[in-house]
Amino acid sequence: MEATRVEIVVLGAGPGGYAAAFYAADRGHDVLLVDRGPRLGGVCLNEGCIPSKALLHAVHTLEEAKASAQRGIEFGEPRIHLDKLRAWKDSIIERLAGGIAGLARTRNVRVLQGRGYLEGSQLLRVETEEGQEYFQFEKAIIAVGSRPAMPPVFDLGNPRVMTSTEALSLPEIPDSLLVVGGGYIGMELGTVYAGLGSRVVVVEALPEILANADPDLSRPVKRRAESLFDQIRTGVRVTEMATEGKQIRVTMEVEGETLVELYDRVLVAVGRVPNTRRLGLENTKVQLDERGFIRVNERMQTDDPHLYAIGDVVGGAMLAHKAHREAFVAVEAIEGEASPREFVVPAVVFTDPEIAWCGLTEREAKEKGISVQVARFPWSASGRALTFDRQDGITKLILEPETDRVLGVGICGVGAGELIGEGVLAVEMGATALDLAEVVHPHPTLSETLMEAAEAHYGWATHRAETRRSRRQEGA
């Protein structure tokens, strides 16, 4: 079969893939976008970020209704219509996916649904429902993403043992749910099911949940989760699962003892693995690292000069916005531009309260022996936080002692994901604490907590009693 010639092929239509295809098209290239799924948007839109945030919002509505009683506003007992909730969630996905498809048409990006397989460094075979198609390309960007990890010991072939993909489809609201893994996926989805009425137990093999976050940021999340979940167990290892009637029998080791329990459903949330299998990489010069991720340089180029890779498939932080930024780096590299890969990538955990951070964390500074100063502002001193009864937050700055340059920002609290953008800008631009302190922030807002954390560093925070002298008084 004769191959169709195309300038750039993008494999995978997630946030990295479609961003790369659109950017390349905007810059005048002939682009083919290939994806296996029936809808564009990848895992993030269809089975990850968007549906999980929709469901978290729904649960937040339930929690707000309950909490409003102390404000003198009472509602009747809420009723959950699972079919309607599922349909609402799916309608958001359909609307966004349709928008992406429309943008592809506007840009004249050809979209092909099928499985892509690299027959060589510049030849792609796509298996579609109508048959095979071949494409000869100049460059390709691999953005095929990742999938939930399912250890063999948990893989029973029983639909009651779920990954995040199945959990987000809302098959039912089980009476009891075991969440294996206390990372961001486990905690977010545990929050969803607990809010909908399930008795949720979270088990984590490490000594703490949300181990990537600084302890002072994760502490408020754990306190609130303990009131929402049935139990949170750390330092626990699940050793076996088996089907027992309509339940799952789970064996775990807890402080040297064996514990056996039955659950209606189990969510396995122990990480993600790259989609590098059955891609034809062995027919190219692409090399994988020891964990199976594609090896790339700072310009997102693989060991094969014709192939680039971005997003989850190259490892690092598995975040949609990281993939989106890498898409621009790859396209610019294809055009010969020396676009740097160093950029600040914020992380957000959409628990209740949310956690967000960027740049250097306090934990990393300690591990690497980097001397830092930390400025904190508790939300208990924030008037805006008190107006909606959520003073359980904290905003902190990680500062370079000699210059007061902002090396990192951490926030825990309602809407932390919306606030971290200012922190990213501060780190990216090399701002100092004084820069943040002297920027006029609107009042009353949560964004003020960034300003007041900086003011606290110098000793003039309006809403905190400080004993330190102003750096201005010291001649800084």
C-alpha cells in the first residue's frame, strides 16, 4: 500500500498531543493527529482530570449544603440520582471533546482514529476500523500518555477491582470501598466516593499520605479526610486480593500482623505506567530508560533524530500542563529553535482542601541540603477564609536567604490550584519576597495570603503579630 506523505505526525491526542498538533499547524505545517480513542482529549479529558474535577465539585456542593446549617441555612436531605450525575459529567466531556475536534478542523489538522505503529523512523502504520493506512512523515511527536498501574497480584479480572478509569465511570456507589494508594489519585477519588456515601478506607504503604507534598501542606488534608473517610492507614501493605461472592477479600499487613477484610469494591491507585508497548519503538532508534519511559533531551528529542516525545510517556511529573508546555518545546525544536526545557511546573492535588506547590519545596530543600528561609501565613488570619468557614489553610514561601528570591511557593486551602499561578510567575520571573509584599492585592481575598506571607518574612504583616524587624530598617 502506498504511503501518504505528511510533514508532522502526532501520536496521541491528549493535552500534549493536540497542543503540539495545533501549534505545528498554526506555524504552517501539514499535520496528522492519530489517536485510538473515539474522542480527542486523551486521558485527562476523558478518564482523568476533567471528570474527576466535575465529580469533586458535585461532592463539594453536598458538603457545602451540610455545612450551611451552622450559618442558619438548612436544606432537606440530599438525594443522589446517579444516572443524572453520570450524564452531567459525561456531557462536560462531550462538550470539551467536541470543541477540540472543532479546533482541529479549523486548523486543517487531519484527525485519524486508530492505533499507530511505527514501522520505521519515518513510516507510520495506522490500524483503523476501515483497515490499514500508511504515512511517510518528516518528523513525529509521540504523546501517547500513560495508563493506571495494576500489579498482577491485584489483577483478578473482576470489575469490582477498579483503576481510576473505571472509578470515574461511576458504576455504582458501593457501601464499602478500599482505596489502595494514598497519593493524589487515591485521595481525590476517595473523596468523591466518601462524599457520595461510601464507607472509604485508604491504605498507603508509605508512612504518610500525599508523600510528595510538604507535611505542613498535607496535614490539613489528612485532618479533614479523617473526618470524611472511615479510616486512613499508613505503613500498610496489601499482599493479596481474591473474589469472595459479591465482594473482594483483601489481605494486608498492618504493623507485622495479617488483616483480612471484605469490601464491595477496591480502587487500585498505585501510580501510572507509560504506554510504550506495541508502538513499534523497536523499529526506531528510540531508547527507553530503566522504568520504560522514552528518553529525551532538553528539546524533547529522542535518540532518533526524526522522533520527539512529550508528556507522561517521557516521565517526570505526569501532569497535563507539563505535557502542554513540552508540546511547544518539541514543535519549536523541530523548526530548529533552541527552546529551553527548563520551566516551573506547578502541582495541584484537588482534595479538600486543595494543595498546590511550585518550584523548590521545603522537603526537597532539606533532602538536598539547600539553605532556605520559610515564610508562612495561616489562613486563620485571613478574613476571606473565615467568611466561608475554611480557615484550615496555609500559604508559604521558600526563600533564598541571601537575596530573598522566591524559590518555591506552597499553598493548602480551598482554591489553592487557582492561587498557585501567582507563585509560578514569582518563581519564573525571579521575584523576591519584597516584590510580592509590595504588590497591592485586592481585599478581602485569598490571594492576599501570598502578600501577607511575604510581609510576615519582613515583620510587617498587618494581620499577624511579628517581632522581627523590617528588612527595610536593616537597609535591605
